[in-house]
Amino acid sequence: MKKKTAVCLALLAALVTLLPAAAGVIYLYPSETLQEETMRVTAHRGLSALAPENTLPAYRLAGEYGFWGAECDISQTADGVWVLMHDKTVDRMTDGEGLVSELTYAEICALTVDAGNNVAQYPGTRVPTLAEYLDVCKEYGLHPVIEIKESVDPESLPDLAAILDAREEKERFVIISFGRELITGIKALLPEIPAYLLGGPATEDDVDFCVQNGIDGIDFLYNTPESVIDSAREAGLKLMAWTVDSVDVAERMAGLGVTDITSNCLVPGTASAAEPSTEPTTEPATEPPTEPTTEPPTAPAAEPSGENGGSGTDLFRRIVNWFRNLFSAIADWFRF
């Protein structure tokens, strides 16, 4: 028994050791499911498997790899500027500290993103504004999927609605939120833009809430009970699942009538993808401006090559993907 336990522990240690090396590799098994006409794939916080989440490099990569959409998380600074940050604080992703809501735009702009996948390849990366993110999405033809964080004050929604309503490409937007008051508030202000209630996992009560309040759909954690997914579909709600990092799960979602998934690493198409051959885009470390920049992003990098994104057997890839999917779900569970 002791010997078997030791062997199991050794195998687990080997897998954990190999995971960091695999973290920057995008695997795509041949699957017709991931074609846009079957399943629309949205890059979770940008292509966060290859670049730091919620940064312009991650969104440019999402555009270069042909994603349908790009998801972001937005909060408002102390002086009313909408910026991209998943957490309530800047601590995890930058070299600074403090609540986003208590820092000014100039203070946040002065910070450097120092965490996330392949962060060393993107020196000088800053926290982007909502306007900068939307500009990149427009340039690459991405559908912006905008999550309003629960920390946002509902009284600030008219300001957000005015910003989104002024964009000529607003018909491409999707808005999501865990906050019920936030999602109903933004839907009332922008009725023409699809609004999804986030659930992790979703419940029958979430389905009833959406139906009763005119919310367009549910964006649910992929392990939501099938009975709830069936109820949502039968109620005519649009269905999106997060965070789907395995083709097997994507195919199961498709079988349940889910038309959209959010993923950290699944790339649309049927051929394996590799990193772009060009050098990654960097952002100069300049003095923070007093106002958010609205200048268009830099020219896109060359198209990604079609070479295999990793090595090893198909079984090994599936094992690695399984562990990454598990760890991603655990991380999202504690952070959403």
C-alpha cells in the first residue's frame, strides 16, 4: 500500500512539474464543434493562456487567433474612468496595491502589469481602459463581451451606458454580470444589447429571474446541472458556458444546445495553433497621461502559423488539459 501511494504521489508530482511548461501551449484537437457556425468561442480575459489577462496584448492575440469574442472585466476608478481588472484590487496583476475604486486613473496608469502568462514577453504593459479594449476589439473584428464586476456602483451605470451607446459597433456587444441589479439596470438602459446573467453554477432561480426580467441569456459555469441548462433552453434563453478549456467539455456543451463558450486556451478552427511568429507587441513605459488615451492600437501582428502548438502524445495532452481545466475552475470559483 505504501509503495502504491508513493508511486501515485510521484506521478502527481511529475504532472504538477510539467504543468508550468505546458501553460503557454495551446492545444486544439481536431473538432468540428469549434467552428464558428457550430460554437462561438470567446477568449476569456483575452487569450490569457499566452498573455496576461485583461491586457491589450491578450486581446490582440485573441484577434490574431480568430476568436469570435473577447471577454473583459470592468471596474471604475475613483475619478470615474472605466478600466479592465478582474479583482477588486490591483494587487495580484500589477506592481501596485489598493482597491481599483479608491485609485485614480493616473495612479492606475502608472502601474505595470507584472503577473500573468508570459508576462516577461510584454514589458511595460499597463492596465487598459474600456475605450482602449473596445478599440482593439473593433480593429480585429472581435465581439466585446463585457463583464460588469459586482463591486461597481449601480448608480454609475448611466455613465457606462452612455459610453457604450456612443460606439458605432455597439450592435456587436454582449454584457454579462453576476450582479442582478447591475444586469437589469444596464439592460434597461441599453435594451438592444444582449445581456446575460452570470452563474457559477446556474440555478433554476437564475432561469426564472432572467425570464421575469427580460434578460437575454445565462452565462453559466460549465458544470451547471443539465436540468438547469435544459430549463434555460426551453425558456428561450441564450446559453453561454465558462470557462471551457477542453474540447470534450465543449462538445458536451454543444450537445446540450449551448452556442457560446468562453475559454482560456481553446482556439477556433480544426488545426492546432502555434504562437505568432512575430515578436509580441510591447507598450512603452511612459508617464501616465491625465486622460485615458483613445488612440488606435498598433498594427496587428502577422497571422499565426498552423504548426502544432505542442509535443507529446495525445493522452499526455488530454491529461495536461484535464488538470489545467480543473485548476482553472478552482481558481475561477474562488475569484469570480
